[in-house]
Amino acid sequence: MSAEMNQDTIADVTKVDVTKAAVTKGAIKIDDVVKIYDPNGAAVMAVDHCSIDIPAGEICMIVGPSGCGKTTLLNAIAGFHDITSGSIHLDGELLCGPEKPQAEPGSDRIVVFQNGALFPWKTNLENVAFGPMMAGKLGKKEIYDKARAMMADAGLSGTENNYPGEVSSGLRRRVEIVRALMNDPKVLLFDEPYRALDSLTKSVMHEALLEIYYRNKVTIFFITHDLEEAIFLGHRLIIMSSRPCKPKKIVEVDIPHPRDYSVLTSQRFREIMGEAKGVVHEEAQKAFAAGEREG
């Protein structure tokens, strides 16, 4: 399989059930979450009574200006820091709340970071196999067979013995996603994973991510500044307010899956873009006026 998603691949993917109803795990409930940094000092509110219900199997795109608190919310789901009040549940089980302010990190929630996290001294295959090898729940042959099969499904055949520095940035991103999926997570948490890519590579990676999603089915919580990216990938678009972070507008992206880049020229895509653009611009202006710099 080539790095790009060709017509044969698209035709094959359309045979896969891509409805969210087929997914039974990975439902996230964010209920009235507040996050205040330095509550006894500067008391900076990053998240303000934020509530979002994300059904299992949804690609939920989170868009908002720099500094609004998007990454703070992702980090709370991942278990990287605590919340001040409210609660977050995964499939009905408490991750964090009043009696447990910080979730425990776990293999059910895997983060794909903006700057990448592959081990440069390991081959791509070794990187993909790393999580299950550390867990020790499967034999080495079973792990490596699974890793090779998943890499092949993701268009990575022929790169198994390369090191991350020997392949393109787009292929490295793909390796990271496959490595995350090797752990059979319920949720993938993306923190602007394609921000540093050029527009051509980004477009290829968008289709590659959808192809991987159609084959693996996992809930995706995806932070981005790119409105076109958000509409192309997502089932739903959550537009966040400038800091403190809370939903300003929720847009249903009712463009059928599977998708390829032809949808960007469709009338419905333009309508959704028009519906969302004004809200995003308004919040970006507020953030700029407030002097926000960080995502």
C-alpha cells in the first residue's frame, strides 16, 4: 500500500461499517469541569464549567484560540493534571471528580503529542511493539506479528526496519498512531498532531487517519486550530471560547463517512465552514486582545 490513500483503498474502506453505532466503548462525559491554576495565588481559570458528552466512536474536534484551555482539558482526560471541580467519566466509570481530582493515566487513553514521542534509537517496528512488550501480556512473536499487520494496514509496509529519522514526518505521525492503537485504547487524544506539517503532507495524513479510524474504530478527541481540518475529519466540531475554556458552539458535521478530499469542494462543507468561521474568528479576536500566546 502506498503512503497515499488510492482509489482502491477508498473503495475497500467503504465496505467497512463506519457508523459510530458499531462502537461500544470510549464514551466520554465531561460534566461541569472547572480548572483553576494557582487557586491560592493568581487564580487563573483555564476551564470554566465545561460540559461535553462524546459518544463512543466519535471523532470529536476541539477548536479554539491559543491559550483558551483546550490542552488543559485534554490533559485532565489523560490524567496529566487534576481538575478543580466537576467530573470526567469514561464509559460510566469515574476518571476524576470531587473525591479523586486527578485521573490515573492508563492505556485506555493514549495521547498523540504535537512534537512526537517515538524513540529515535528504536526501529519503527520496535516503536510500534513497545507498549505491548512492556505490558508483557502477549508473547514476542504475537506482538511483532500484530505490529507488522497493523503497520501494513496503515500503509507502512517497507518501513518496519527504518528508524524514525529515516522516514518523512508524515510517516512518523502514522507510526505514532499505530503505536497508540497497539495498546487497544478506548480513546485517542490528539494535541494538534499535524500542526508542523506542510499543507500537502497534512492532506495525505488526514485521509490516512480516517483510513486507520475506519479499520480500528476508536473514540478520537482531537485538538486543532485548523477549521478545515476539523470539519474534514470530525463527526462534531466543538468551538471553544477564549480563556476560560467552555463550549461556545457545537456544530454537527453531517457529511457522510467515509470521506476523501473531494468533500472540501462540496456545498455542505462550505455551509459548515461558513457556520463555524464567524464564531472561531470572534473568539480568536478576544484571545488576541487578551494577549494569549500558548495553545
